[in-house]
Amino acid sequence: MSDYRIAPVVDTAQQGYRSAPTQPGSRMARRAAAAGGASPTPPPPPPPPGDGPPRGHRAGGGGSGGGGNKMRVLAWVSIGVTAVMVAGSLTAYAMVRDAFGNITQKSVKDDIINPRPPDTGALNVLLVGSDTRAGAGNARYGQKTARLADAGGKRTDTIILMHISPNRDRARLISFPRDSMVQIPKCKNETTKQEMPPRRDMINSAYNSGGVACTISTIETLTGIRVNHFVEVDFSGFKNIVDALGGIEICLKTAVNDKASKLALPAGKSLLDGEKALGYVRLRKYGDGSDIQRIRRQQIFLSKVVAKATSSELLTDPGKLTDFIGAAAGSVTMDPELANDPQQLIQIAMSAKQLTAGGVQFTTIPWMPDPQDENRVVWKEPDATKLFTSIKTDTEVATPSPSSSAGTGRPKVSVKPEQVKVQVLNGTKTVGKAREVADQLAEQGFTVVGLGNYEAPGGIGLAKSEVHYAKTSETAPDYAATLAGAVLPKPTAAAGRVKATNPSAYTAATAAVGTAAGSAPKSVPVIQLVVGEDFDSVKVTKLPDSVKNSTITAADQKNVCT
């Protein structure tokens, strides 16, 4: 018999709702060429309300020495250093709290006009680098127009979401390519405070017209992840920050003598001070000259910054640590909720002691060339959404495991997802919900063996999801606990199975989804998941290969030569 509420699965990966054409440019040309193919570039759309003209891309308007590119790279690196300051060096906040008096504060919460995702207990900090040339020390990095009061407009060439786990023992820095074509939600114009309608545009244009508030709304709307705080970076402090760390050691496969970036280094290892570090992160005429290779070098550089900033050499030296935090603090703007809450900062600081370089990962959103414009990118789906779901479902604070199972006095059995057999029942009125949830469970390794429906008393939809197991099985509570722990919101587990209507066998939608039925031992009990109206998602712990391939771990970059 078939589940009458099970509808055919619709492949949303090809919908491309995040893609749209925009202003032509050359920043993504090499990326698109590497992916193969090109399509005619459509004419640019009119600029959104309050937007000034876009800055030139690398093919033009960069100025002598690539000023536009310089600022873009500088922003990327400055953001990473700021991430280190927030996530690592706050361990000594109580000792150097005076240094944080230099932080500029800006409140934007009243300008966020879209519904916001729920808080999960994790710490998500949006890190943005403004490319405005206004402000002391910034104009010299751009063209003559950079010296104007508004620096010829502003954009955020760097957008990174720093996610720190609820236990504060892992961190992932997610980089959003500035040329990503996305749906910008309605926002207030930062200057006029008038509401601007939603539009499709490059992701960095949200900052141009709506500032940090619109950028936060854009990230939250696209990802479903709550942004708790933001840090905005001033570029002029980059060299001081690197110098405060005592320099960063890098390794080159071949010697470099590049006049554009004013960098001359031999092959092998070199210790870079702030000035040389600036040249290194600007370096383009090296290797194959591609953007991808240059971004990879930047990620490795940031990994080395993370390793040094979280090393005992820095954290145990009050003088060096004070200099480092002072240099970083003087280069950033934060929301008042973060900057003025000593208790929260100290709490983050104490928990951040566990955050070592080994727990820091740098990930670039999986992307592909925009079919409508080879100089832009769209996020690769469903891989990007799976990455976002892994962040949203990273909610649980670890607690000591009980020594016995279900009060029986016997040792608790450790059960892996692939050892759990699951029958998924649709307790909602939504067609296809059982298969949707079953596919999510299978992707995370659970052995789904069946589908069906569950009729709640009174014929109404079941309000909350439930997990049921056979009363006669001594080990069933352990298997049920593993299943319940993978579902959000976490359902209750109860002894006693429920009656399924229209039961049917489960077959994975594609060969790539999940594990085959029967991979769990035949002797293990079948656990029932009854999906309720409150079901949100299955926790994502197994990420697609595209995410893994675009991720580096800080601890693994110590001896890497580029």
C-alpha cells in the first residue's frame, strides 16, 4: 500500500532562485572559463534606490597598482584577523578590557525590518569589510576619487559569517563571494530610512544601499541563520595587527618579484611584517594567476594568523596580547550589544579557551558560474543549503551521557546513525512529508526501512513530532535516543509503537542519497519517527563533497607552501 500523502520529490536544485543578471564585469571571467562555457552578458539593470554607480572590476578602474583589488584583498584579510580577535583573544578580556574602549559602536537592530530566524545557542557573527576609502589611512589605497568625503560610495567586498558552536569549541568561517547573485530582501535605505523593495542583485550591493542592517537581513533571509552580532572592519589597521602578532611566516614554492604588489621574496619560508603581508595578500601575478588560487593563498595566510593568535606564545604574554587586541580593537566597529556587554564578552572569552587553531575551519560557499552572466556566480544547490542547515542545526550543548539506559541499570549503548532502522510516519496534513524527512535521515546515514501515515486522534495534524520504540526491546531506548537527537525540535521518545496507515517500503530518491535499506544489523529494533507539524529539520553532520573541497582547517596549514 502507498502513503497517500507521499508526493513525488521535486528537484529544487535547478530552480536557480538565487540567480539573476547584473552589471557586467571581469572579476569572475577566469572562474567561468574554468567551469567551461559562456553566455552573452545581458544589459545591466537599473541601480537600486540609493545606490551609487558600481566600482570598476579588475579589468578597469583599478588605478595604479590595482587599488580596487588591493582594498578587496585587504578587506578579506582584515576580516579574518577580526575573527581571530573575537573568537580567540577574548580569552584575556578581563586583563585587557581597556583596549576595547577603542571599539567604535553602531546600532542597527531598529533598521532590520524582516522576520528574524530563532537563536540557537551558537554564536554567529557577521564580519564585513567596507571598501570605503573615507577615514584616516584609507584613501591612499585607492584612486584619487577615494579622497572624497564619501569615498565614491561603499560596498562590502568581504562578507564572512563566523559560526562558533554552542560549546564554543569549534568555529567555521563561511565566505560569501561578493559576486554572488542573490535575492536582496526589502530593506531600509541607510541614509533616507525609506523602505526599498526586494530585488535580485550582487550580494555586496545590500551594504551599498542598506548598510550592515540590510546585509544582516540578506544573510538571514538566504540562510535561515540568526546573526547575533556584527563586526565591521577598518582597513588601515591591518598592518598594525600583523606587526602586533610579530609577523606571519609563509612559504612560497617559487621566488616572487612583483612590482604591482611591491613584493620581493625568495622561495621557501619568509617572516612577513605588516607591509610585506599586505603585498602578499595582494599578490596576483603568481602561480596560474587565477582568483581561486589567490583565494586559497589568502585562506592559508588566515589559517596561520589564527594559529599564531591562539598560540600560548601570545595568550600568555600580557604585553603582546594587549598590543594585538589594541590594534585590532582600534580597527573595528561593533554593535553595542556585543561591545558593551562585559558579561557576554567574558562568557565568550572563558568558553573560547577551548577554541584552538585545530577547531577553526575556513569554507567558501559552494558556487558555480551564473548561467546568465559569466562574470557572476550563483550558489550551488542543494549543497549550499545543506551547509546552512548544518549551521542552523548545530544547537546542542554537550552534557555528560547517562551511565545507564532508561533507568534499567545496564550500561548505555553507543549507537551510530547507520545502526538505526527507522520507519517514518507522516503525522501532518502536508503531502509528501514522510518522504521528505526520510530522505533527510538517509542522507545523514540512518537506515530508513519504511514510510507511512499516522492518524492523530480527532483527525487533526500531530502538533509535535514523536519517537516510538517497542516495549519488548531492551536496547530500543538507545536507538531511539540517537534518532531523537538528530531531529529538530527534539521529539520525545516513548515506549510502545503506534499503528501506521498505508505503510510502504522506502527507496532512496537517488543512488547518492543515504544508505541502502538493511545496512543496519537485522537484529536491531525498528524505531518509529512520527513527523509533527513542529518539525523543522534533520541535523546535518555529513556535508557534500563540494563543501569539504572548499574547506581548509587552520591546524593543517602549518607547513604548506603555496
